[in-house]
Amino acid sequence: MLESDIKIDKEGIWYYRGAHMFRKDILCLFFDNLHLDDCGRYFVQMNQEICYLDVEDTAFVVSAVYKTQDASNGHEQIEILLSDDSREILDLNTLAVGRDNVMYCRIKEGNFPARFSRKSYYQLAQHIREGDAPDDFYVFLNDQKFVIRNQ
């Protein structure tokens, strides 16, 4: 497979031929047209053109974590801010720890993995409890225990 001109590093920074891509309007267009193929490779498809990306870890990074309250039922929830500047409610059932103790979750209705930045990991860690067994960690919210699985 040919090497891509577009790369995303593990911190979610986009590069085109080594130059930092910082224009939000272009990045938003790419995020809106981002897909994963059956082999787990990221690509951007616009009209009939497809451009595969060289992604170091995940295309999306969780940049901030907020504990909020659902206005409709008063339940607490954890909201996350993503590298595409969108916000969504964290699906606590998708939390997982990967290599080097990096935290991940699933986003965009479960369609994409997202890596927690160091800052957002520490924000989430305020809500993590340790279980009885070694490597047993969970988030306790609304009288429910959400186990953090190992990848």
C-alpha cells in the first residue's frame, strides 16, 4: 500500500506531507467525511475520491471530560469534548485500557475508537474507582458500576 500524504499522530494532530494542518474548516470537512474500512484503516471519501490516512493510533482524541446532568431525568453523565470540537455523552460501557495504560472509548454511535489525551484521562480518573481484584477498575455513576475492560 502506498504511503499517505496525510498523517494523524497519536495526539490527534493532522499533517499533510509533514506540515501541521491547523485550519479548522478543512479539518472539519475531513472529519465529516472520515470512514473506517473493514480492515480498520481510516480514509476520507469526498464524492468519488478516496484518500487513505496514516493514523498512528486513532483519528479522534478525547480532549476534555465534564461531569454534567441530564436535564430530562436529572441523572449524572460524563460528557466528552473530541478533537473535531464535537461534544457527546461518553458511553461508559465502551471504556477500555490499552497498551501503556492509555484509555480508549467508542464514539460517534460506536463507529470510531477515540484515545483519551493525558489531560482528559486525568479528568476521567476523578471518577474511577478501584475494585477488589488487581486491575479491576470502574466508573460508578447513578448507582451503576461501569467496568473498564482491558484491550
